[in-house]
Amino acid sequence: MIEILNINKSYNNKVKAVDNLTISIPDGEIIGFLGPNGAGKTTTIKLLTGILNADSGVIRINGLDINEKPVEVKKQFGFVPDSPDMFLRLKGIEYLNFMADMYDVSTTDRKARIDELADKFEMTSSLSAKIQSYSHGMRQKIIIIGALIHDPLVWILDEPMTGLDPKSSFLLKEIMREYAQKNRTVFFSTHILEVAEKICYRVAIINKGKLISFCTIEELREQFKGNESLEKMFLELTEETE
Ligand SMILES: Nc1ncnc2c1ncn2[C@@H]1O[C@H](COP(=O)(O)OP(=O)(O)OP(=O)(O)O)[C@@H](O)[C@H]1O
Ligand SMILES: [Mg+2]
């Protein structure tokens, strides 16, 4: 479970990137985090993952406060950042072993997870090559595998579909669904409204750092009667707050 309570974040005391944001996400839910460019999605995710500190407010993951127990909190989640261009000098397998070491994953468990996920994402034959030599989508896939290596209770992803081919994107959606079915929590930002519509029960929509809607797709439809697509509802909602 993720609890974001009244968090605020400004950059350089100027741009208010996150403005008094409150969202609670129970176990077993996949929440899509939507909003226009510059709305504050990545900033919120960086606060949630402890990459940035909030100016004020409280963040708890599985009941643990990120300020009080930063390391314990980090063990709770797997994180896929918006750019996969990291650890380029490592080979894929070295990166996965590094992640497994960081999270104290046993040799047996890591082998089983690497075998299964690399096979699913068709990365097995690329594991011995350096990440530098990977395409964007392959880098994205190795980061996704690395984020799942410790079988986390919470999964946080920032625009994870970017650069994935249709097969990998389908697979990722399947894994997210399986995750939620195991009563885990998935929180991900996306610009692909069809993805949100397909796999999310609820979506959180943010604009200019403020939460403007947090409800089920059905409730959104009810609110915007006559608008059959999430795209139209999204445009109306975000335009209203301009
Ligand atoms: N490092 C930074 N320094 C200064 N301002 C920043 C920084 N990072 C983000 N911002 C500002 O904070 C606001 C929110 O940016 P953020 O990256 O969180 O948006 P986003 O919703 O993730 O957008 P996108 O959909 O383009 O990824 C924007 O106004 C942006 O200019
Ligand atoms: Mg972003």
C-alpha cells in the first residue's frame, strides 16, 4: 500500500512541481498516473522512491514512513525510472546480479527469476552483452527485470511502455496484472491512455502539481457522460484546469 499525504515540492523555490498532493493506493490495485507534460508525475515518483525529498508532507509505503525508515521503505518496492540509460558499462547479467546483491536475493531465487523473466522478454541471449550495446527497448527490459529481481510488494514505474515493442508491452501489462492479482500494488505513469483504460481500475490525473481526479474509469465515464473515450475525458479534465 502507498500513502501520499499532502506532499509539496518546489524546484529552486520557484516552480511548484507538486502541490499538496494526497493519494492512497491499497494493496492489489494498479493505478495509472496521468497528466500532461510537466504536470509533476516524475517529481511525485521521485519523492515516492526517495530520490528527492518533499518540502512537506508524508509518504508511507506498506505503513513505513520514507523519512523515518528510508532503507526499509526502499526494500518494499521495485522501481523503473523514465530513462533506462544506466549502468551502461555493465553486462546485462552483471547488472541483474548487482541488483540481486543489493536486495540480498539468494542464488537460487535470483537464478529462477532471471531465467524466467529474461526468457519472457527474450533477453536471454543478450545478457552477456554490455547494456551500452542494447537498443532503447532492450535497456528498458533489463531495467524491468532488475526491478522485479527481489519480488517486491510494490512496483513503481515511470512511463514504462516507452520504447517497448507491442509484444513486450503486452507482456509488461500481463505481468502488472499478475502482480496486482497477487495483492501487490502497482503505480505507474503513462501517456498511453489505452493502457490505463485496459489495466487500471482507477486512475489519478494530475495537472500543474495538483490532483484533479482520482476515481475509477467507470466513475469518470459517469462524470463525462457521452464521452466514450478516456482520451476525450482526459482532455476535458486537463483543459478545465488550465
Ligand atoms: N530538476 C528540475 N529542476 C527544475 N525544475 C524541474 C526539474 N524537474 C522538473 N522540473 C519542473 O517541475 C515540473 C514537473 O515536472 P515533471 O518532470 O515532474 O513532470 P512530468 O509530469 O513527469 O512530465 P512528462 O510527462 O513530460 O514526463 C515542470 O514544470 C518541470 O519544468
Ligand atoms: Mg515525467
